[in-house]
Amino acid sequence: MFPPEMDDATVARLAKATFTLFAVRYGLKFLSFVYKLFFRPGMNLKKKYGGWAIVTGCTDGIGKAFCEELAKKGVPLLLISRTESKLEALASELEDKTEVKYLAVDFSNATKAKWAEVQKTIEALDVGMLFNNVGVSYPHAQYLHELDDETVRQLITVNVDCTTKMTKFVLPGMVSRRGGAIINIGSGAATVLPSDPLYSVYAGTKGYVDQFSKSLSVEYAKYNIDVQVQAPLFVVSKMSKIRRASITVPTPRAYARAGLASIGHEVRVSPFWTHTIIWAIIASMPVALMDGIRIGMTTKIRKRALAKKNKKK
């Protein structure tokens, strides 16, 4: 309420000034949002970070697309994934564009000897970028008490332990050369959505990746090491079980291009443009409403999966 001694003209001027300030403030925010989504150029990753790029989980989906896009930029690659035949095929595709090495690792069951081999391989290279892309999810939406122990173990081992170990292996070299980038692939389940019921362990492991990345970005800022967590929503992939792209579900190649363009900027990002918009919309909605929408979606996913299983019996 305005003081009684203010005349109408003063009140009008004050109201106009307040509206103008509001419009300028949010107008600039909107322009900044549009610039980041559509016009901000990506960095020259090879020039900025140098050295080799390591990509885990690289023979399918987003990981493979990252490799293909990095190879186009002439960045030498160390490919790490489970299936050696797929690694050989991918290396053959990329070796005319850049130098390629590969190492077969089953991240869900890697022995101490295999981890020692991974560490030794990394220490022999000048690593400029690490893409912690390997990850596992549920077979389908399930309540926690329905999950078998092996599935829980694999979720924690691959999504948490492997991300942590790979990061720890590359950090000494990056600290020594005072530069590098670590890109951890999280999930909208932990970063964009307020909750992800019936995928609770998966969301929890990706929540670890989110907080781990944010904390490391501060911890290693003085060494010029950029740590970023990327939180995609749905992308065409085996994990999502979505085969057809749409405006809200990009192909791995479209996602990878957006993901590479975001490196060196925000610490937390959902880089594909429609995912960024969806994130903004979800953030403005009441948590209880989003929780209700999500539990409805995942309950339907569970019912369809169970019906499909019963048909096979």
C-alpha cells in the first residue's frame, strides 16, 4: 500500500517504473534463455581441453553418438564398453577421422585386475575429457520390494561406483596439467523431476551423480577442470525403449550435438532444447501435482510390462 501523502501522478510513475523494472528483468532472462538454447556457439573442445577423450558405454545410443561427433572434431578417443566386437566395429568406423584405442570392460562385473588395467591405460594417456556415459536402469517400472538383489547391485555398481572410479582415475592427470572436462550423464529422473516413483533406485543413483558432479565442479574449479552433469529426458535408445524420434525425444546424434555444445558452460544442464523447456515448465509446477502425474505414468508402464510378461507364459 502506498503512503497517503503520495499523489496520483507519483503513484502512477512508481507503478510504471516497477512494471518497467519487472519487464526488463524478466525480458533479459528470457533473451538469455533463448540465446543459450539456440544461438550460443559451442566451444572448440579440442583446443580448450586437448588430449584424449574417454567415453564409457560407447557402442550404442548417446555414447556412440558422442564418439562420432568427437571424431569429426579430430579428438582422439579411448572407447570403453562391454562387447569387444562392437568396440572393434566402432573403432573401425572412426579411425579414418581420428586416433582410436579401445578397452573391453564389463562395468557391472569388473574384477580388481580389470580395474587395474583400466587405470593403467588411463594413466598412459593425456586425458582432456571424460564422458561417464555408461549406465543401467530397471527392466521396467517396479516397486522396490519387487526388485531382485542383482538388479539393485548392478544399478549401484554401474551408476555410482563406476562413475566415481573413472573420475578418480582421470583427475590426477587433469590436476597436473591444470585443465580438463568431466561430463557425467545423469538423468531427468533425478534432476528435472521432483521424484521418480517405481524407479527409485535408478533415480537415487542418478541423484548421486548430480550431487557428485556439482560438488566436484566447486572442488576442482581452481584447477580449471570443468565438471558437468547432463540430465537428458527421453532419447531414442535401448534404455528408454523408444525407437522413434519426435520433437521431445531426440535421436542420439541430435542429443550428442547439443550435449557437446553445452560443455564448459552450465554445471547442470538438460542440453537438448525441448528438454530445457520441459525442465522450466516442470520447475514451475507444484511438486504434488508432478508426483501425481509421474506415479500415474509409471504405474501404467508397470501394468503394461506385467501384462506382456503374462502373455509370454
